[in-house]
Amino acid sequence: MLTIDRRGVMLGTAAAAALGAVQGAIGPAAAKTFQAPFAPLAGPRVRVLFVNDLSGDVDGLFAAVHQILSPSAELRGIVGTSTGRPDETAERSAELAREILALMDRRGYCPVHAGAAARMSDGRKPVPSAGTQAIIDEALREDTDLPLYVAVGGGLTEVASAVLLEPRIAGRFTLAWIGGDALPLRGTSETNFNIDPLAARYLFNETAVRIWQVTREAYKTCVVSATSLQAHVGRYGRIGPWLMERLFDVTRKYGGRFNTGETWNLGDNPLVLLTALTGWVPSHVQPPLRYEMTDSSRFDDVSGPSIEADGTVMPGSGERAIRVYRSIDTRLLFDDFFAKMQVNFAD
């Protein structure tokens, strides 16, 4: 005798009986538990400081929501930064971070700090800010073994300033950065590099900071359609429609200059992939265990490249390695984001 289950799968008599026993053992209480947002039973595996120019390109807003919804990474704070353009200030970015947390019913979930008011004017002169101090304070903590990632989707002013102000932290965190270009390239107009070239050059050329770089070549592949965002983001909670409204603000802004069409690049979301959506098995056998394999995204560990004043990326030499991502697993990235929106905010 054959039985067809609710998925349309044909089952033999024994298999059908076993399935029924399992379903009965689960019960309504357990089923309800599995419908709640997923959280790792062992808790988070890393700490993250999310640093982004939220008042700039709209992709930072989507990435911030995704990071907040990712329980494998303990979000220790959001640092709002500036692009250097009018109205795209660090204070405005911090305001948007607080607005996001409120719309997600996460007030008080993590601290929000404003970053530097201006970029570095000298490669050796830090720009103090609340955001810079937050990086220093978190990196100097001695009460946790969770590795720290400073995830940056904009300029590097705050990170470079933190290392200049407190050199001891250079070996106490991993910088995950959306920005810059990969070898070989002469000159760059990449947006995040150009926000503060001196900060980027200092971190790449003169420090021992561990860097994971998602270059323009990689983050430009994080393309989604407006219809996909409408279906998988815009329908959920208060934050979904708010994100879509911010996205269409871009259409209104540029509508008189060119037709924006129906695709969008969410190039800051790989920060979540690198910090929260990493492999199941630890990368190192001996403590401290680190979970930092991103097997489905491709990268090269290259001898630390240096960056010239005009943005030229030069081959490096020596033992210091920088991880440079050349591809991003966009299926995992966006499947996870869309699923988290539905699970957390569906009625």
C-alpha cells in the first residue's frame, strides 16, 4: 500500500507509519517552537561592530536590518558614518540606525554611535569620535573569548583612527570591508575607498590589522530585482515597507537624470555573510575556535597589497596576508535575508 504525504511524496506503509509517529511525537508545542525565529542553541559565535554610512547609499540600510536579524553574530553596536557629501553625515546615519531599531521593535538592542564628522586630513592624525571610541573599547575587552569583527560598509576613518589612538587593538579584531579594488588595477574611483583614501592607505600599508576585503568586482554581483524586494522584504513588519520607501527615494532622486530601472545592488549585505553565515565546522582545531570559513564564496589570501596615493593597488610582499573575496554566494546571502524577514515579521 502506498500513501501520499502532504508534500505529494509517495510513501510505503512502513514509511508512512514512521512519518506519522514522528509527527505525533513533535506535537503542537514543539511545532510552535520551530516556527519561532531561529537562534543557535550554543549562542553567538562572534561579536560584530557594524560601521556604515547609513545616510548614503540605500544598500547600507538593508545590510543593517540583515545584521540585526542574524543571531550567530552578537551585535555590539552600530556606528553611523559620513560619506562627506551634504546631508550624509555621521549624525544622520546614527539617527537612521535608531529609527531602524525602533521599527524592528529592537530599541535598546545595541548601542548606536556617531562616527567622525570629517575624513582624515593627515595619514597619521586620527579623527576622534564616539564611534572610534566604541571600536577601541570593544577591542580591548578581556571578558569574552568571542572574536571581534568590525564590519564596514563605507569609509575607514573610524577604524584607522581607532588604531592610531590605541595601537594595541591592531591584532584584536578582523576588519571586514566592502570597498576598494583588487589586483591588478591602476587608479580607482571606488566609492568607499574615496570616502577616506588616507584611512584606507594607512590600514593596508602601515598596520597589522587582519583584513577581509570584498572588492567592487565581488560586491557588484549582489544584484536583486525591485519585484523580489517587494515580495520578500516590503511585505513584512514595519521595517519592510520603510526599506522599500527608502529605495524608491533613490528613484525619485535620480528620476530626472536617468531611468533607474528595476534592479538594485545590495552590496553591503556580504558583511552578514562574512560574520554570521559562516561554516558549521571550526576553522581551527585548537582554542580559540574560529568559525570563519565561507566555503561557497571564493577568496584568495594574498600577500598584503599596498595602495598608492592615486588609488593604485600594488602587489605586496612579506608574511602579512589579506583575504580578498572574488565571488559572493548570493543565493545563500539573499535566501537568508528574505527568510529572516518572513520568519521575524510575518503575521
